[in-house]
Amino acid sequence: TNAGFIPVWSVTNGTIQGSNTGSSVTVIFNANATNYTVSVQNRTTGGLGCLSAPINYSVQKVDLSTISVSGPAGQSVFCPNSSATFVANFNGIVPDDFYWTLGNSNFGSLLPHPTDPNSIIVSFNEISSGNSVSNLILNVVKCGQPPLQIPYQVTLQTLPVISMVGGDICEGNPTINVVVNVPANVNSGQLT
């Protein structure tokens, strides 16, 4: 501020919280509006209270719904004991903070990507307690709001169950019956 002047603030599509004068103001913007303008003018502190021409600043609304998570080639089914890299697509938004979590903490481990700060490596565990589906969650903090959670559903492939039927292997009869129970979502592949 300059001596003999005081800044006076106004806003379009919002409300100033508290005083509208001083070196800064707090504004609550109307959620339904699409454009916002904050203006400031200097007013003389003498008896006339003359106002300078306003300085206007357009404020752009941040649309967090454009943020997404992508997996390898859009894949959502992974082998147990494998790993995959997932990427946060911020689409030009600069978050205040972000972090990754798994909906089921026993589903795997989260490892930082060595070269891409917007990526995470998930090291999947074996299927535990029959739970083969969980969400990888990107938690985004922006504008002091609680974290926005963006889920990416991941499924661990249920492995075939192999059992042997029969008893002893006898000379002259070297046949063993093997039963393979294939999960319903496996429709091709090779058993070796």
C-alpha cells in the first residue's frame, strides 16, 4: 500500500469475508458461477475518498473432475506377485498435494516411481482372504479442501487350482489324474 491510500476490494460472483479494505481479502466464490473477477482500487484516506481506476484479476475455476488415473494400457486385471505403474493425469491442474493409497492395505505395496513424480508403482501381493478386488486411490488436495479421491479398480487374477486325484503310482500304470479348476474369468492361455 502507498501512504495516503488504502486498497478497496470488490468481487464478481463471490462474497468478501470480513472487511473489503486492506492489503488482502478472503473471498468465497459462488460454486455455480463459471467466471470470477476480483478487483482492487486505491482510495485516498483524506476527506474526499477518491478512487483510482480498478485493477481486475480474472480467477479461473479449478475443475478437479478432469483429473484421472491411468494404468498400463488401460489394464485392470493383474497377476498376483506382479507390479504395475499407474499415472496421475492432472490435466494442467497443479495440486497442493497428492498421495496414493490402496483401498485394501493388504493388497500390495506402493513404491515411488524413480523418475516420474506423478506415477506410482504398485507391487501386488498374493490374494488374501479371497479378496481379489481393491481400489488404487489417488488422493488430491487443492484449495484447502478435503482430499478428492479418484479410484482405479484393480483385480488380481485368481490362479487355477491344480489337484491330483488318485493314489499310488505303480509300475506299468504311470498315469496320474490331474484336475485343473480354472477361474471363470480365464478364457484362454496355456497351462505348463
